Amino acid sequence: MSDRDWQQFLDTAVHDLRSQLRTIATSCGLLSEEMSDNTAELTQRLDDGIARMTALLKALDEYSLALHVEDSSFGPVPTESVVRSALSEIASMVKDTAAIVDYTPLPSVNGNWELLSTLFRNLLTNGLQYRGPSPPRLTISAERDDDAWRFAIRDNGIGIDARYHDQIFTPFKRLHASDKSGSGLGLATCKRIVEHHGGRIWVESTIGDGSTFFFT
Ligand code: ADP
């Protein structure tokens, strides 16, 4: 199947699953009104399951958007504004983790605003999610690399063993599945987005010493 066909397949699946999930969520809401204290835990578990499925469907939707991109959607994109908008989307996570986020002046590139925003949001969210014992510290920078820009997002988190540096970019590959929430699609989506922009993405990292994600 071509990427375009996969995109149509995923869009239909996500749409149908979402409408089923909405029905379940509505019924769960009604059920919790009828229930006693004893069963509150049960509805709480249902609510948690609904929230996880909603997040997975959002991740599938974003992966689908990154499968096939029309050239006509490209234009000049000021990446500093993209970073500001991505940070405002994850503002509550930044606040809850007491993270410090800095960025150097960032360039304007030719690209798709929405996809670039998803790219930065996914990488920044991971930097907060896979944090170490001290509050997360994220630094975003960009340097000229021949006729391209090379962006770097550095964190002070738990780090990634070298043997997984390639694997983490494949769909559903997760190294911390049991204790952290997530879909395993974030970096696979980032890879697609970067490749649509004619670039590549990679990580440099050592366990316990943070990670830096680079992309051109
Ligand atoms: P997830 O939804 O699990 O975060 P991703 O595709 O974004 O999926 O990442 C894949 C896996 O790579 C994660 O489950 C995590 O184990 C690892 N990972 C990603 N980003 C980082 C990071 N900044 N620091 C440490 N590990 C990371």
C-alpha cells in the first residue's frame, strides 16, 4: 500500500474508533452518576482507559498526517514562533515538572507549520517525560549546516542506551512502556515529518547523562 493509501486507511480507522470511544465515554459519564462509592474506582479505571485511548488515537492521527504531505502546504515558517506555540500547548506539563526551557534565536525555514509544531512538541514532551531526578532543563538551538539548518533539542533526562538510538524511531518501539504513558508513535512521526522536509533526525545520548535530538 502507498503512504497515501495508508493515510486513508488510518483516517477511517481513527474516525470510526473515535466515534465508538465517544459513545463509551458518554455511557461511562452516565454510569458514574448512578454509582455508589464502592464502584467509583471502577468508573475511574474506565475513565483512565478512555483517556489513554484518546491519546493513542491522537498519536495515530498525527502519524497519519505525517504520512503524506502536499507540497502546496509548504511555506516560510519562523521556527521560533513554532517553538513558542508548541510550548504553550504543553504549558501545564512544563509547569508541573518545574522545567526550565531556553532557546537561542531560531531561523525561518521552508516547511509545513502544523507538522513542524508537532515535531517540536513531541521532542519537547519527551524531554519532560523521560526526566531524571532533577527538574527538566531543555535547550533548543539551531546551527547552519551547509545549505540546511541543524536543530538540537538537549535534555538532562534519563538518557538512552546506544543500542536503541535507531530503534526508537520505529513505530511502537518504547523503552519505558510500563511506567510512563505514551503511544510509541511520537518519534516515528517526527522521523516522517523531518524526512518530508528533506532532512534527517538522530539522537546522541548516554544513559544517565541526558539526550540531544538533532534534525536537519
Ligand atoms: P512514547 O510515546 O513512548 O514517548 P516515542 O516514539 O516518542 O514514544 O519514544 C520512543 C521511546 O524512546 C520512548 O518510549 C522512550 O523510551 C524513548 N525516549 C524518547 N525520547 C526520550 C528522551 N528524551 N529521553 C529518554 N528516552 C527517550
